[in-house]
Amino acid sequence: MKQTLFGIAVAALFLAALWLGLPYLSSITGGFGTNNASSIPPGFVGQKTIGPWALNCMPPKTVSQNGVTMPAFSLFDRNRSPLPPPPGAQTQQLGRCRVLRAFFGPKDPKNPVMVMSFRTLGSKKTLVMLLRIPPIGKKGDFVGVRVGNKGFRLTIVECPSGLCLAASPLNAEAENLLVSNSNGIVVFPAGPDGKRHAGRFTLQGIGAAIDGLRRAES
């Protein structure tokens, strides 16, 4: 099911995040790329940076990993075991490209607290948002994303080997919300202390990155 946006007036999930001094998650990408979406040719294979986002496209074929045949560039955990697909993807194939960006907390500039990525799903190329986060919460919990005065939720689909993967297909309204805003807030599931932790993140350059992703897969 694609995400439905909800107004901030009814978004009780975010109330705990609206305090002064909410930490800003920094992004280290190794330099901003000079490529733009128009420089990505259809059928592109390889790696390029589009602004602060990394684009990675594998050949359109299947790969074998640990004896399991999967679509090229499927998601794997740290032990290289296939992860389950995002909700709604069981009968559709994820695209062979993704754009991603790692975000770091203020106390540890080396280990990311969140890796945000986007892929397409199925023949309609529906955009899927994925977050890799530390093992906070459990399968079925939600990660809240607030952008502008609206928000949506991603479902944690698995928490193997020291990470959790939250994902959801996005409808057109949610995609437009992302590309038309420069910042957002992520609200993680409750940790061992029972509290939800949150952070601000930048969406700078995401529109061009998604355009490049779709051009590569066209």
C-alpha cells in the first residue's frame, strides 16, 4: 500500500520530536558531485554522484549470492543474506538502481545512524523510500518521516545482523512533498529507554537524484 499523507495537526507521532535543539543529522558524501540528472544516460550502469547523492546502477540481470538467485542489486544485510522486499513488493521487482545518502549523529561522525535510499518498484516505477537504521524497535514498528507540515510512516520489515530496514512505496503526493522541501524530521521507534528519538535531515538535491535514477532505468 502506498503512503497516505496526514496533516501535522493529527500527527501525534511527531509531537515528541518538536523540541528546541533537535539534533541535525550531518551527511558526509566525500564531496558534492558535478553530475546532474540530464548527464545520466538511459541504461546507465555504474556509480555517479548527483549533488550530494550517490547513484548506483547494476546491470539488468540476476545475481547469485549464497546460492540464492535474486534480482540485481537486491537488498542484503551485513552477512550478505537477502532481506525481504519492502511492503507491496512481494510480486514486483525492485529497480536495478538506487540513490542513497548516509547521515551521521552529532556524537559519532564515522558510523551512520541512518542511510536513506530510494528505488523504483514494478513496471510503473513507483518510488520506494528505504531507511537503514540501528536495531531500534522490531519488525512491524514504524519510522515517522515529517516533511513540511505533513508526514508519513515507513514500516520496519526486518532487523537482521545489527540493522533495521524500514521501507514503503510512496504515492505521488508523498514524492512531491520530498522534492519540494529542503529538510525533514525522522522519528525513530522507541528504544530500550521507552523514548522516541528524532533528528533533522537535509533533502538537498533529492529531486535531481530521483530524476537521474529514473533516467538510468528508462
